[in-house]
Amino acid sequence: MTCDNNSITQLRLNAVNFFVANTPRHAHFRTKVEFSTGREVFYYTGQHGISKGFTCIMPWLAVDEKNLPQLAKGEKMEISKVELYEVKVENFVSGILLVHAGRRLVPTTLGITLIRGYQTIDPDLCLPDICSFIEQQITLIAKGQANHSCVVEHVLQQFRQKYSYFVKQIENMNALFEAQFPPLADSGRLLTKCGKCTRYMKYISVQPSRLYCGTCEEVYNLPQKGTIKLYKELVCPLDNFELLIFSMAGPEGKSFPLCPYCYNNPPFEGIDTLFSNSKTSSSGKIGKGAGMPCFMCSHPTCQHSVIVQGVCACPECDGTLVLDPVSGPKWHLYCNMCNCLVFLPQGAHWISTTRDRCVECDSIILGKKQGHAVNVRSGGGGGNQKSSGSKDGGDKDSS
């Protein structure tokens, strides 16, 4: 009995779900110790597992063991380190500042626009006066010359008023941004129809490339570092969005169709884990906002899904070799998980998958226009196989 890669993956998923459904419940015990000194309150939380349950099969869902220190009533404790947790703003800072040679900070266009907006609405937000005042008050509190609660309430009230004033004057900020940056609705070109409102969405080619529906006011991420085109005005059977075709540059670049909505909102649970899909933008990966292209779809009615376009298992990973729909006349297969490429015999005007399977290796039979059927197997000699970082490797069987 032979099975293709899709069947094996589905069997693994079904087996995991079966065992999880028949295992005991997972339980863990959590303890929180809270103590105070003066007006400050400290707490420590510990947890440990009682019953592993289904986490024996899914260890990535298990809680981390965290033991409590030994505490006794009346015991004196020394706090030698107080950790301050602050919000990570690396992405925001990288958008408004650039670090040049000699650690010299140069503001970007966005940063300059933001600071001008702050100066226009409330100059105090750009000056060190408020920060200096707060530091002076903290010094007075430490010397016992100011009341802690009164200082905190005064500062909070001051920032509440500044926030309310800033919101009322936000139009001044919008005017600066509109003068410096074109509105999203006015940029891009009409490309494809939205499946929700059936109106055309605009394709924003500026990095990161994306689609914008002005009627629904929604943005859809797209694969990066490639070419996006409308794919024969075909429609996704799940959400009625028109399909796009994404093509990577180079003679060995992949081309695959995708639905904008499925790409941003995968309809199948666990699609990232099942296909080891990562949200990176390195070469060979799908890029920012990576979700579910058509070559990962397992819907039976989708003519571009891996069930219909999949040919055989990849020889280099657990993926599936899928027919590139627009690779003619140099037709080839590509893996939906790695960078493996399998080149088919050249000269065919049209190649597509059929419902027939090879009796020897269970691979899908490929139909070839004005010629004989092409059967791609998982080993032998015929088409050339290539993968990233390697030279022309072993041949593929074709007959």
C-alpha cells in the first residue's frame, strides 16, 4: 500500500487528535504569594504540573515549572534588584530613526513629520521640562519633602489633560501627514475584486506590497520580493475573492496562485504548524504576513489546491511537489515547503495534472498537450532536480 504525502500528513494529524481525545485532562497547580512593605506591594507566582495529560503528546502546550522560594513568617527578605518591564518599541524606533556611522541618529521622514506634529499641537511633549519636573518630584519624595500619592495624582491628571487636548487637535497632525504622505486610498492601482463588496481593490506596490479595499477599509498583506498579477480572473471557491499569481524573479523562481483573503485568514486550523510555514521574508520564503497560498490549501473543490495540483512527495523534505501553473514552456514542479525544483521535459505547450496515478509509485499522472502522458516519480532518470544551495542533483523519472 502506498500513500502520497498529503495522506500521510492527514493520517498523522488524525492520529494526534485521536490520542489527545483519549488522554486524561492536563492539570497544574498555581500559587501566588503576596506581601507588602510600607505602601509597596510585591508578589511572586509559582506553578507546577499535577497531571501531564494530553501534554505528553503535545509537549509544547505544557506549562513551565516555576518553584516558589522557601518563605517563613516574619522572615526578613532583601530585595537587591528591581526589574522594570518596559514596552518594546524597537519596531517603532526603527521607523522614525536611522543609526548611521559613529552611532549618529538621523530621523526619517516619518520621524520628522511626527516631531513637527507634536510641536504644532503641544510643544511640551518635545521638551525635557515635564521629565525634569517629574525627576525633581521623585527627589523630593525620597527626601520626605513631598507626598507620593499627591505627586502621582498630579502627574496623571496633567497627562490626562494633555491627551484630551491632543485628541481634539489631531487634525493638525493629519494635515502634516497628508502633505508628506499620500493617503492609502489615493495610492496604488486597481487590480482585483474584493469578495465581500465585489468592488475593485487597489494594489500598493510600495514595500511592503499589499491590497487595500476602500469600501471595506481593509488591508491584505501579500508575498514580498516578487511580481503580483491577476490570475485569469479566477475566483476562490471559499470566499469569492479573485485569485492572484505571485512570481519570484529568476529562472528558478516559483510561481503560485493565492487568494488574498485565505492568505491573510487561513480557513484551516493549524496550517502554520502542519506545513512548517514561517513568517519570514528571506529568499525562498513567502514573506511578511505569510499565510496560506493555494499550494497549501486542502479544500477538495479548489482547483489550485495541493490536492489537485500536488504530484508526489518531495524527496528532500516532508512537503509535496506541486505543478507550477505558469512555468511553461519550461515546465517544472516545486515543493510547497522547501526550495526543491524538478524540471519536466521541455517542448510541451500545456501540462496539467490528471486523476490517474502511477501503479508503481502512486504519483499523479501529468497530461501533456500534443504528446504522451508524463509520469513524474520520486526517483530514477528524466527531469532535472534542483534545490537551493545545491547543484543539479539526481534525476526524476519521466516516461
